Amino acid sequence: MKNLSFCHFVHEDPVGITRRLSLAISSNNVFKGINCSHFRAILGFGKGGKLDPFISKLCSKSRILKVLDIQATSLNQIPNNLGNIFHLRYINLRGTKVQTLPKSINELYNLETLDLRETVVHEIPSEINKLAKLRNLLACNCNYEAMYSLLSFTTGVLMQKGIKNLTSIQNLCYVEVDHGGVHLIQEMKMLRKIRKLSLTLVRREHGDALSAAIVEMKHLENLNITTIAEDEILDLKFISSPPQLQWLRLKARLQKFPNWILELECLVKVRLGFSMLKDDPLQSLKNLPNLLNLCLWDNCYDGETLHFQNGGFQKLMTLNLSRLNKLNSIVIDNETLISVEHLTLENIPQLKEVPSGINHMHNLKDIYFTDMPAEFVESVDPDKGQHYSIIKHVPLVFIRHWYGPNFYDYDIRTIN
């Protein structure tokens, strides 16, 4: 492969003419003798060495580079002359220490993908709105160093006026719309090729503009909306539902269950949180013909009983019920949830007994009981639990307990 100038794996040896470079960064010596002018693609990985001088050299010397993938490296800063590499089509800075983007990014008129996930970049310069070929702008940061919170777990970025010029954009995640408000959302009506859209810090007064914008997004497949606060009411009034929508994540207080969801025949995944619905949402969701994954989280439902009725959820494979504070009973009829393979019940403080209907869910492969009441956990103990027979047929049953302070700080044990 080296003889074809296709790829070279660098440790600390000089490199000749190489088109595609993979850097296993372990020391500063890696970069000595590298001629940057011939590269078309660079893949870097590893936290060692100082990558910043190499990237600075790259921006000065390279003109034909198309792919720059340096995720999870020690890079701290992007040089101001990044725009010199005007053939760039793909930039991946995920997991680096980069904090800002240079204004010269507007010169990368061939750029199609910019990945800023797990960086601390918070403000996208207005110059990016000149990139008419940009298809994917991925920017979010997840907080794994604290107890889970649906509102604060994921943060997005600020976008500036002129976003309407990103007419090729297909994937836009996550934008904090509180900064640009109604005017920014109104510009989104022009993003008619968009397939995935994630918005955070949404306010009640954004509802009408957001509804009008989404109606124009005929190719939308994935929609994620999070309000600015748990009690922020959001009323989306669609003249017609996005016909291709497959994933819906709606974290907002709802006055009632949105009827437009029932029209989404392509919908395969639904996550609802903060909704505080007074009526059982299952009665509305049960007949979605292609629903595979359902998550009801964070007081999505304000009632005491959820009832999975006969004939509903025929294709559902994954069910997650989490942090429903008033829920004390789950009724599962014999002829429902027949395809479910993965079940999670998490932090439902008033649910003291295992739903007996689990006994009829013959396709279950695993169950996760996380931070459930002590009485609940004791009832499924294989030796003395009075309800162990209900879950005995399930191959894997996990008991998890969060001890903090970080997101992944769990004790876990298996009882099956």
C-alpha cells in the first residue's frame, strides 16, 4: 500500500509522498519529516504529542487535503488560516479540546461535514452560513460527570443570522434557539433538505414559528426538541405532519397529547419527557403501525396507572419507562407487547410490585431494573422473592443502582 501512496502508518519515521496518513500519536517525534503538501486524507488518534504545530503547518502547506479526521486527539486550537485548505470536505474534531472556530471557515466552500461533538465549541461563527454545500453540522456536548438530568445533559451551540443559506444541510444538531429566537426559527423554513434536526432551549413563544418551519421540512426523518425548562409549555400545531418522520424526541410540557403524532406512519422511535400528560399516552401511541422503540421519561405521564391494552404495540421491541414519579401500577394485557425484547424500568419510586403481565412477554431477552424501590427489588430475588416467577423466563435480568456522582457510576448485578 505504501508503494501505491495509498496509506502510511507513522510512528517516528520520515514519510515520503503519501496521500492518506494515519497518525498514532504517541510523541512529538511523530511529526518530524512529514511533508504535508501531498495529503488528501489525515486520520489521527491518540492523546500523546502536541498536535497543534502539525495542524498549523498543515494549514500553511496543504492545498489538496479533503479529509481531516482528528477526533479524540490532544488538539487545542484550529489555526486562523484553516480556510487555506479549501478542498476540505470532511472535518472531524470530536472529543478534542478545540474551543472556537476561525472566521476563515467561510473559505471552505467544499465542506460537507463538520463534527464538533464532545468539544466545548459553543458559538458557531456567522461565516459558516456561507457554506452552501454543508450537509452535516454536528455539535453537542454531553455531561457525564454529574447525575443525569434531561435538561442539562446535552448542550448545543449558538447559530447566527443567515442560517437560511445552508440550503444543502441535512443534519443539524444541536442548536440552542433561545439565542436567535423566532427569527432564527423562521429562517429554518428554508432548510428543505434537512433530515435530522435537534433543537434545545426552546420557549413557548417559539411554538408557532417552529410549527411553520417543520411543515416545510418534507424530508425530515429525525426530530429532537428540548425546551428551556421543565415547566415550559410547547404547543406544536402542524397543518400536516412531516411524512417521513421516523424518530421523535420531545422533551417539553404538553397541554395534551399531540394528535399529529398519530399520523406518523413511518415513526419507529418515540421518546417523551416532561410532558405531564394527564391522560394515559399509551391509548394514543398503541396503534402506531411501525413503532419499535418507546421511551416515556421524566414525568412524561402524570397519572398513576399505565395500561398496555390487548392488540397494541405489535411491533414494539424496546420499552423504557423511567422517572415517572406518580406511577404505581403497570397493567400489561396478554396480547400486547408480544415482540418486546428489551425492557427497562428505572427510578419509579411508587411502583412497588413487578407488573404481572411481564409473564406473558415471551420474547424478552433482558430486563433492567434501575434504582427501583427496595420492596420491588426484594420481590424479584431468586431465593425469596414472591414475584420472581414473573421474570423467571427472561434470560438476563439486571439490577442496577446509581451511587454517583458521575453518570456511569452504577453498581450492577445479574439475577438470571
